[in-house]
Amino acid sequence: MNNPTSKPIIKRQEETVFERPKKKGDQSNFRSLKEAFAIETLEKNPWGQFLLFIEEKYKDFTPRPHEELAQKAKIIQNAIRILIEHHQESWGEILSIIPQSEKAEADEFYQEISRYKRLTPQEVYQASQTAIQVILNHDKYGFVDGKIDAERINRKTQLNEAIDYFHNNQDKTYFIIAQLPELVPEDAKPMFAASKAFQQIIAAGLNIRSS
């Protein structure tokens, strides 16, 4: 390859971006994204740019996570993990794996991402992976250069379909963003781990669902 992806520049080598708070409950001890990475490194990486946007704007679109939100978020995260691991099974079989205390919340989530179970777990999983792959490949599409050809038109169509996947469905949106840290390129994973804003969005969970 002529243009290999540059490795992230990590500041303060004595620590890592995965470091836990030094004092229990003191979130200020987490290293921030900009402390962990040089700004030029973040700006050159599409996911670094995404996380910089999240760091700047997240206060505008998500509440601060608190104990109740965080507990519900953990339930949904567990439901996502079980769905991914068992997507070839039925909804009934998947729900049988969910702890009883989490079953109602997980079932509501599954209903939302499956059109009230008109889609099978396999179909739900495959749709999410397709949307994620389009997002992961978006920086390679190149249709902002003004050129029009069959490949660019096809890729733009794929992107439009991925956007439609999220339309007015916060459960699907959370389903995707909760998976991103494990699926982004290796050089971006430490950036996600260092982003307090992104971690707080995950911790806040499905926070705008109507009661």
C-alpha cells in the first residue's frame, strides 16, 4: 500500500487510554481524548473526527448518565451481546438466555429493532451488519469529488439505505453505536476507549424513549 494508515500518536507513554480512574467514582481521572491523542492524529482519522464532534456536541443531544439510566443501558448492552452471539436462534430461545430481571426490557428492545418480531434475529443481525459496513467504508467512497459513475452511484445508494435504517428508531441507533467500538479499525479502537463523551452516550442508553 502506498499510503499506510499512520499509527496513533499516544501522549504520556506511562499511561494508556484504557486506564481506569485512579479514585473510585472520580471520572475526572479518565484521560480525555485530546490528552491521549495529538489533535492532528484525530483530525486525520475519520473516526477521530467523529469522536471530536461527539466530544464537542454530545451535551446537546444526550443527558448525563445516572444510576438508573446506566443500569438500563447495561441491560440493553447485555441483550445486544446475547443477540449477536445467538442470532441464528429464535426470539424465544434468545429470551430464554436473558436473566429474568432483564427480560422485559430486553424484549421491548428486541421488538423495536425487529418491527415487533416480524424480522427474525438473523435478519435483524444481518441488517445491522450491513448498515455498519456501509458506515465503516464511508471514508473510502469518494463521491464528494464531483465525479459520477456507476460505482459512486451504487455507494451513495448504499449510504442512503444505511441512513434509512436509523430513521426515527433510537433503538436501532443504539444497537449500532454500541457495537462500533469493537468493529472500527484497530487504530480507532483506542480513540473510542479514550472518548469520555462517547462512553457517556453508551452509559446513558435509550434515554429519550417515550414512557
